[in-house]
Amino acid sequence: MLDEMAGQMSPWFSVLTDGTRSREQVEEPDYFKDLNLAAVVSAVTSGSEAYNLAPLFHARLQDEAATAYRQDAFRDLNSPKILGAAQAFCDSMEAVGKIVAHSNKVSFAWPRQAWLLEAAVRYVSAVEALASSLARAEPTSKSFVGLASWLGDYTSSKGFVSLRTEASTVKKMIDSVRYSVRIKGGRVIVRRYEERPDYSAEVLATFAKFARSDAHDYRVTFRREVDMNHVEAAIVDMLAKLFSDEFAALSAFCKSHAEFVDTTAARLDRELRFYLCYLSLVRRVSASGLKFCYPSVQAGSKAVHATDTFDLALAAQLVQQSKPVVTNSFDLSGVERVIVVSGPNQGGKTTFARTFGQLHHLASLGCPVPGSSASLALCDNIYTHFEREEDLSNLTGKLEDDLIRARDLLLKATGSSVVVINEIFSSTTFEDARWLSRKVMEKLVRLDALAVVVSFIDELSELAPSTISMVSTVDPDDPAVRTFKVERQKADGKAYAYALAGRHRLRYSDLIGRLSK
């Protein structure tokens, strides 16, 4: 919002990255739609669209030190003092931006300059308040310790001291302007205000004894216009002649400090919102009893786990509707790499798969992730293959489209990637789907990539020592009721069918019993 005002140059500093420019990615990653991460970013940035925060949430970090830098900043923001200081600074900078925007809409020069002075005064106050608050809060993260140091240097710099001194001086001069206006017919006379006794208190006291009840307030509130009318502007022009020194000082200030916002301060306003907006969503979701944690994030790690985790996009929606959220856990250790998820339809399999991908993306941003504990891989990329509706404008059929996308995924993925595959090859026969799925799984196993594969083909979970089975469960007393819990257990689609048959008394023994009567 304030980028256009940012004119002063200062050494590079970022609360998002240590010593390098914060990574941004304008376009959504290919996997965002499949993993419902676009909904997460929308929930996080709602209300802050003017700051274009989405590119910051699109770009994964590339090393452990970078994620630790952000995690430590998030931890510092657990302190009410630091959180309050950051929020107050962003609120003040937003007000400054609105005043600047307002001044740009004003047609006449003097009021436009007065608004610019007001914005500069508030900017100075915002920077000094943040510097003072951080000094008292004693942060421990490299980001906020560095910010406190930068603020100390900036507030003592020649440019800032000059801005503060001149803004304060000119503000006092303009505030001291007092005048009277006399309107007689079509004639307007403007004079310096001549001090006269104020008899209002004596008048009120004299007539107070006659009051029987509170008098009706006949005062009206004047509507504030964005701009002055020509009469008001003419009055101000007359004032500029009467108070030439004061208005000359205002004009000189605006020429010297037309771009008073420092580039780092403007960027800081946006970068702090990355943390504040995400934490705002965390607080809203946590209010329902769900937990977030700071995951251990390691490049090249294949031992991953998460406890009490959940789909953040779904949780944000359900919490808003006051509906419960089901949590799940997973754990891969040793040679284990691939989770094969099976079970009844509409049982939470796809949600579990999305959660696995979401966790790795959010962890790569340095953000707290859903769950009471987590250890995740810092992957080189995330690849997804979700079933799509057939595109009639596409000359290829659904099966061919699935095969092309699966081939592209397997050509791009590496042993350091995270892969999420959800119900592919459903448009062909069971035998063909089994054969094709085995080929995809064999390639994943050879890649040694971390993966979640949702499939109705149970045998895939026993393809190799690196594959494990997890099953979406149902209520044992009523198999038609999904629990949405995905648990580690041997895949057996027959067990679900057997339970359903039992509920409707359609098991072999039930049928034989009825037929024999």
C-alpha cells in the first residue's frame, strides 16, 4: 500500500529471510488446487488483499536455516508484547496509507499538503513506537533482534531525525494557526483571531438553575467531504497570506519529504503481515481446541510423522460453522516411504492425503502446522495427481489424460520430493487399473520418494517393504457411519463389505438361515 511512497533507501533487512531477499512466487504452484492450499491462503489473507501476501505463501523455502529463521520469529510473536507491537505498527502504517490515499484525492494544494504532513507525523510515531516496544520486549529470534537493531540505526539516522524534527515543528506551527471568518452577504473576511474572554462557562452556570431536565441537543454533525469546496479553498488561500511563515514551512516540508516512508519500513509493514495474518487464522482454529506445533524440518529426511493433524482448509471452514474437526496421525520410519490409504468412499481418505501435502508445504514456509507434534521433510517439490473430470474439449480420453499426467509426475519427481496421488485409473477396468497402479507404485518405490497414495486396490500396500497400509475406518457398531479416522492397519476391503452385509442381514449364514425356513 505504501510502496509508492517509499523513497528513502536503507540497508536491506527482512523479517522473513536472513540476509537475502524474501522469496515470492506470483503464480500458484501446480499442486495448490489439488491440496486445497488456495483455500488456506485465501483464509489467511482475507482482509489484507491490498498487501498482495499470496506470493509469499506460494514460495517454499529451500534450506533448514531459512525455515528455522521464520519459526523463531513466530515463537517471538507468542509474546503479547512483541505481537502487540507488530500489530500496532501495521495498524498505524495502514492509517498512514489511508491518509496518503486521501491526500491524493484532494484537489487543492494546501489541504493536500496538510494531509501529507499528518501522514508523516503518524509514520514517525509508528516507527518510534515499534522501536521502543521491541527494546522493552527483548526478543530472542534473529529476525526481531535484527529488526530492533535496524530500528535503532534508522531512528538515529540523519534522514529520520530531520523528518521527525521538521514534521513536529511544522505540525506545531500549523496547529497554532487561529483565525476568525466573517461572512456578510456574498463577502467573506478572514482575520487573525483576536483573543476575547470566553463567557460560555458563565452563561451555562447562570442558566443551570432554571433547567428542569436535560436540554435537547440541537447540534448537527457536518458531513466530512474528501475535498474542499471553492469557498473553503479560497479561505485557506487567504490564511496562507495571513500566516505566510507557517504555510511556507508546510510547503517546504512537503517538497523535502514528499516520499517520507523508508523502503525497508514499507516492506516491513507487508512482511509482518505474513506472520500476523497466519497467526490470526491459527488463533481462530485453535479456539475450537485444535492444536498447532512447530515441526522439525530436515532436508533429506525420510522419517516423518504428525500427531493430531488435520486439513487446515477444511478446519477453517468447519470451525466457522461450529462443526467438529477429526484429527489423524501418521508415522513413517526406517525404510517406510509410501502410505497407501484405502477404505470406504467418503471416509476421509482424500482429506488425509491433502493434509500430508499441506503439512509439507506449510512447514517449508516456516509456519506452525496443524498437530500436537510433527517432523517433516524439506522437500525439493510437491507433486500431485488427483482425479479430474473429463474435459470434453481435450481430444484425449480420461484414461489417456491420467496416463500422461502420471508419466509427467514420475519424470519430474526425485527422491527428495513429496508425492500425493488420489484415486487414479478409475475410468478403466479393475484389472487394467491394478496393473497400471502397480507400475506407478513400482516407480515411486524406486524413486524412494515420500508419498501418499489413495487407492481402492488393497494389494498396493504390500508391494514393497517401503509401503504401509492405512485405512479410513467406520463405526464398528454401524459400518454405514464413517469415523473419518485414518488408522494404520492391514487393508481388507472385504471386512467393510462383510460388516455392511451383516448390518442388513445379507451374510451367507443369514441367507441360508432364511432360505432353510
